[in-house]
Amino acid sequence: MALLPLVVANIQDIQTRDNTIERRLVEPVISINPTDANFGISAVAPGRFVTSADGTKIFAEARGNPLKPAIVFIHGFGLGAMAFNEIFDDLEWLSQAYMVRYDTRGHGRSDKPTTAAAWVSQRLAEDFDAVVQSYHLIKPFVLGWSIGATHIADILSFHPPSYISGIIYDAAAPDMDSLFSIAAPGPVALVPSLIQTTNVTEFQEAYIDFINFCHPALEWNFYLACLGDGVVQPRAATQFLFTRTQNSTGLLQAGTSGALPLLAIFGANDKVVMEQPILNVIAGWQRLNVTTLPNAEHFTWISQPVLFRETVLQWITHHP
């Protein structure tokens, strides 16, 4: 997996496979200093911090071609935006899209509040707003993976459908109300062990099992990164992540009214979520495309990188 070089300028010349030179935005490397709010993490990474309306610091990063359609990627449970590394390091993606990803609150390099007030629906919508404003995005597409897709319901609770161009569900949980009905039994059984605070071994075993459910054969360094993201999340944040509430009316009305197109991608071998229960939640969505990727796990883009990329980019081309 080739990595883009870490640079200190916002624009980098990149030689493409056909030996032409293209200019693509690359974020400067910044320091992430340990604070109580971010659970004490200390590192460096390319990206920026944006400040949400309640003061929460959200870590975000953009890569790709700013002249192409913008896609905001929202990751799933326990993992930060690093989950999308394979996409953000892919020259084909970089040439055809302007991609923005962020660690949602409680995850990765972002702050990790542990009060109920910090986990109401509006706070999560405001995190997205802060990212959109920082990168000057106009009507981006939003790709929500797994539980990260529930954030789209938050966004559409406080904005009209015209705020975004379209929705991409990737092995997605559409809303919090349906979370445990669309999830497979194996991962659901792990939740009590993931949110308890008394048995370290029980948590470790459950989180390893969860990552194995996502994909049974991840590359070792990426596998360790996935496990590491679980370590930097306080258990109180995990509890709020699973128990928070939201109103999905705006989301569902955006679909039944035909206001927003939706691409729903599933992995045929997904062991975390179930396709038909998800489709039942969004029944009546007028502008819906459904694609099931053969032999794909919950990490759909790692299982089928080319097919996943072609599916998303071709769909976006038809929904400018």
C-alpha cells in the first residue's frame, strides 16, 4: 500500500501512472499534543483541527483534486478516519475526487467528551458542519460506513437535503433506532464487553473479535492500527456512541420525497451488518441504487478495492 509523502505544503506535484504531472492537495503535518480532552494522545499527522460549535476539537484531513466532486468520509465504530487509508492512498481516487475524512468525536485524534450533553444529535451535526466550513465544501457527497452512516441522520435533522449532493451508504447503519436490528448477532453480542469498565481482558478479547468480524485477513500494520484506535477511546465515549438518540425523520423524508439520491453498498460476506434489514429501514427511498460486492467483508473497499472505487465514482458521475 503506497503512502503519499508527508509534506509541509498544501499542494504537491504527483507523477501519475501515465507519467503526467498532476497537482493534488496534501495537508501539512501537524502535532497532536496530549490533553485531557483527547485522552492524552501524542503524535504527528497530516491534517488539521477544526473546532465544533461546542468547542470540541475535530481532526480532519483532505486529499485529492479540489476541482473534482467532494466526498466526506465518515468512519465506523472504534476506528478513526485511518480506516480509509487504502482509499486516501489510491492514485485513482486522488485524481477523480476531493476526499475529506475526519475522526468523529470520541475517536482517533479528535477530542473525546464523556458527558451526555456532548453526544446529543446536534453536536454530531455541528462536527460535520465545522469540517465542511473549514474546507469550504459546497454540497459534498457523504459516505457513511457502518455506524458512521448514522451521522447523516444527524446532519439532515438540522439541514435541508440541499445541504449535500447525495448519500453513499457503505455497509451502513441508517439510524440509531435500527442499529441493533440491522447488526449481525455476533457483533451485537460483543457490545456489553466493549462498554464495561471492570475487566480489561474481556474488553481486549471483544475488540479483537470485532475487528476480526470486520475482515478476517487484514494487513498486519493496519490490523494493529485498528486495534490501537480502540485503545484511545474512553469507555464512557463508547457507551454514549451506542446509546445516543436522534431523529431520523429528516433522513427518511429526504429519501421518500426524492430529494436525495442514495447509493447503498453491501459486502456479500459481511459479518457485521445484514443487507435486507438495512434495506427495510430505507424502504420507499425514491432514488436508490443498491450494489452488493461479491466476496466483500465489512471492510468493503479493502476486500474489493477496484470494484468499490468504480461503483462509487461512476455513481457520483451520474449524480452531479
